[in-house]
Amino acid sequence: MRLPSLTGMRFVAAFMVLICHIAIVVVPRVQEPWVASVGDYIYPAGPTGVVFFFVLSGFVLTWVARPTDTKRLFWRRRLVKIYPNHLVTLAVVTVLMLVYGNPVTAANTLPTLFLVQSWIPSQEVVLNFASSGASWTLACELLFYLCFPALLLLVRRVRAQRLWLWTGVVAVAICVMPFVAWLFPDTPTMTDSLASSIPWWEEWFVYYFPVVRALEFVLGMLVAQIVLSGRWIRLGLLPAVVLALASYLVIVKTLPETFSQSSGIAFFLALVIAAAATADSDGRRTLLKSRTMVFLGEISFALYMVHWFVLGYGPLGMSKPDGWMRQSTLSRALYESALVIAVSMLLAWLLYVSVERPAMRRWSRPAPRKDTAPTAPEPVIRA
């Protein structure tokens, strides 16, 4: 069963990441106290969007998994889903780096090319914002995909009456990770203007390390199994969204920055995802399943991939020489931000229709052999 509301939510999450990245470039340039105060509420939107994608990935893959699927075909579909967009955007960024004089090195290209950068606790590798910085999440997703067949067997072995217990255990484990991160050294500090004020080792462990982020993926899998097994508590979509927004505000206002990276919001986002999936299953209408929102959700992965180089080399010029030193008026900053959004949306649509969708149609399934009867189509996983 398709879940159009979740597709629409994907755009909301991608747009949150885009707005967050725009804010951390624009707010220091404007240097207005009230703008800085607003920025404090916008900055956590990006990490929240990433948490949503990780939880959603586990939920949707569990929801659509079929006994007839094989590990090889599953891994094939996942690679075809992410790698064409990744290679195209990395190629574009590399050209832009050369044009604008940013160094192209083995450290800022090869780990990114093979999507292993999140495993390497080096600021030069992970935090090189002139390169394809947003693709670090794909390194985490690759671990999720590799482990998914084994994780699915484990999740399905959990007795239905214990699913909520295990969901709580994983949610608590996610919340414990910032405390573990505090055991790491306080040095070195973050050296890039775009980075947070968290010490580097703490930031890497909580935010970039794929093993830690896999907890959010497992959380999504467990909540999907709860819904599939009929153990959902029938929480409505609107109350779930209100709970998530309330938790977001509490985290921003009261908790240390480490908690805004993932732990504080993951469980509540899982509730939102489950509530939206349940609404779709029951045939209830939501604003998220409109034709426009579904289309925007379809291009959300492309938007996530292209927005980084538009932000870096477009009107805001984050990665251009002296890009961080520019000052701006509020009106000019808003105008440039609107241009970044418009250009990102246009390029996302072009990437989706010219690369992502054709690649999925062409390579997501092996071509049928001429000497065999046609087989049923493989289930399409949208995550």
C-alpha cells in the first residue's frame, strides 16, 4: 500500500534542512539581534529533518518488505536510488570547486565518492563545506541498507506484545548517546564557520557516526512493525504533530545543543510517521497527500542533494572566496535566500526527471531473460 502522506512529509523534512542551511549563512551576515534570536529556533530544523529521514527510511522499508524479495535485489534498488544523484551532484561540485579555486584533494573527494566519509572522524573529510557536504547522510544510509535484511529478521521475531517495550528501549538508547558523547575529549574544537559550538569528537559521535544514527533507523522499523501488527495506539496525525512541535521547542529552549542533533525528537517524529501511515491506510484525507505535496516529496531527495552546491556557489556564495566575510542587509539576504530556494527547486526537478527517475526505471530491476517467463515486478521502495 502506498503512503502518499509520508511522501509529502519528505518534502517538509528536506525543506527544513534547506532553511536551516540558509539561516546559518544568512543570520551572521545580517547581524541583527532579533534575527539571531530567530535563528536559534531555525538551526535545529536541519538536524530534525535528518532524523526524520532516518526514522522514515526504517519505517518505509519495513512497511513494504515482501517475503519474495531478495537481499541482492534490495541492495540493487537502494544503490540505484542514491548513487546516480550522488555522482552527478559530486561531479558538479568538483567542477565548481575548481572554477572558484577551492582545493580538490583526496580527503575531500575520495571518501565522499565512496560514501565512507561519515566513518572517518576528521573535520577535513566530513566538514569540508566547499565539497558535497550534505552527502554524509548517504554514508549512514548505506549502513542501514546493508544491515536491513538481518535487522528485519530480528524485528519480526519480536513478539507483538513486546514491540512497544523494544521501541522504548531504542528511544532511550538514542537519548543516552549525548551522555556518552560527553565522555569524549573537548578538543579539538570545530574549525568551520558553519559548524556548531559542540566539540568535534562529541559532534562526530552524535551526529555523523553511522552506528549511532542506525538507532533512529531501527526505531522506524519497530514503529512500522507496531502498526503492521495492529498494536498502534491510534494517535491522530494532528496530536502527533503537536507533540513533535512541543518537543522541538522544549529541546531548543532547555536542553544542551547535543540533544538537538538527534536524540530529543526521534521518538516523537516516529509517532508522526506512524500516525500519517495509519491515516493513509484508513483512507483518511490529509493535506500531505495532495498531488502537489506528493510531487514535491518525489523530488525531495534531489532537492536535498542539489541545495548544497546552490547554497555554496549560488546567490549566497557560502563556498566562494570570502563567502563567510560578506555583510548584508536583511532585504538583500531575504532576496538571495529566495533565489537559492527557487534555483534549488528547479534543479531538483531537473535532476529527478533526467537522472533519478530514469535510473530507477532502467536499473532498479534486472532485465528479464528471453528464455524465461516474465516474473512479477519487484516492489518499489520509496524512502
